[in-house]
Amino acid sequence: MKTLLYALSLVVVPLTVRAVDPQVPGYREVERLVAVVNDDVVLLSEVEEQLVPMLGSLPASIKGAERQQKVD
């Protein structure tokens, strides 16, 4: 797994270094690495995939600051 991550960094890093700034014309974020747990990479899309259904399950009766606290 570490070898794969190293190989990916050789490909991904040079591509992202040029377009790190979202203000650069043509910048487009495709995916974001949000964590590495042991040897596993966690992508933003994986977090969102789990988060969206959970947020949808919050009762509509929870509003305002209480809702925001639960979301946070």
C-alpha cells in the first residue's frame, strides 16, 4: 500500500502543484484526500457518501443551533 501511495504521489503531486490555487484559470478539484488511517486513504467523496444519509435522517423538528450542533 505504501508503494502504491508513493507511486500515486509521483503522478498526483506534480499535477496539483501547478494548480493548487483555486483562482488559477482551469482549476478543477476532482477529489480530496482527507485522512490516512493506518495504511488506508480516506477520500472526501467517501466521507460525504456516509454523511449525506446521516444528515437526512435528522428529524425535521430539530432546528437552529441544536441542528447545527448535531451536524457539526
